[in-house]
Amino acid sequence: MADGTTQDEFRAHLDTYTSFSKLVLFAVLWVILLLSSMALGLVAHIGILSLLLGVGGTIVLLIAFAVLG
């Protein structure tokens, strides 16, 4: 009986770890996207492309993580 609860706890822990890992990956990718968009807008003076990259990239990230998750 103790073996069954250990297996259940391990699966729950593995699911939590996987979900948290995906969340951290999404956050890191979004910050990189945000910083690159800011660099394009502020340093390169390409505001429209920066806006499109930021908004489009965010939407693509959300869809990709929703579909692949």
C-alpha cells in the first residue's frame, strides 16, 4: 500500500516539476522577446517592426505553449 502512494506522489511531483519547467521556459523566452523588441525600438529606431515583433511574438509564444503543452 505504501508503494502505491509513493508512486502517486512521484507522478504528482513529476507533473508539477514539468509544469513549472514549462512556465520558466515561457518566462525566459518572453523576456528575451521583450528585450529584443525594446532594442529594435529604442536603439535601431524601428518602432513599427518592434511593435509587430513584440505583439506577434507574444501571440506565437502563447499559441505554441498552448498547443505543445
